[in-house]
Amino acid sequence: VQLVESGGGLAQSGGSLRLSCAASGITFSRYAMTWTRQAPGKGLEWVSGINRRSTSSYYADSVKGRFAVSRDNLKRTLNLQMNNLKVEDTGVYFCDWAGYRGQGTQVTVSS
């Protein structure tokens, strides 16, 4: 199982970033997927989830209306479009599949 996140970087408050998670070695469509994040000095926080067939998606209150999750089962990728970024969105973002987690991608939002 390999999950590789990408797309992180530095953004200004109000800006946008698009994260991706590329999966290999798994039957990607078998399970729902989630994004979690870890802010500096804090614990893991669930951010968003999407079911197997993309018919339902879920968001933490802190990102609702600003983030959009999507997946492409044929390409085995999970995406997170992050708009209107806030400083408090800073952290390492991880994708999760069936209990596996990638290495994360750093998102830093400056004011």
C-alpha cells in the first residue's frame, strides 16, 4: 500500500491550494477515504471524507464551504480543493485509506 500526498506549499490567507493523493497497491475503490491534518503542536484533526462512489462527502465545520473533496477511482487519486485558506489551516495534510496513511504534505498559510 502506498499513499503519496502532493500539492502542499505556501499560500496567503484567502488563497487556494489543491492537494492530491496518489494510491498504489490497493483496490482504491473498495473503501471511503479521508483527509486529516495536524497543526503544529496539535493532534490529528479529521478534515473531510468521501465515500467509495463519490455520492457523499463530509467536512469538518472548520472547513465546510471552503474545501471540496473528490476522488477518481480509475486514476486512484483523491483530491482536496482548498479555497479561502486561513492561517489556522496550516499543518500537515494526510490522506487515509482503510487504516493506511500517507507521509503527508505541508500546507502553510500566511496572513
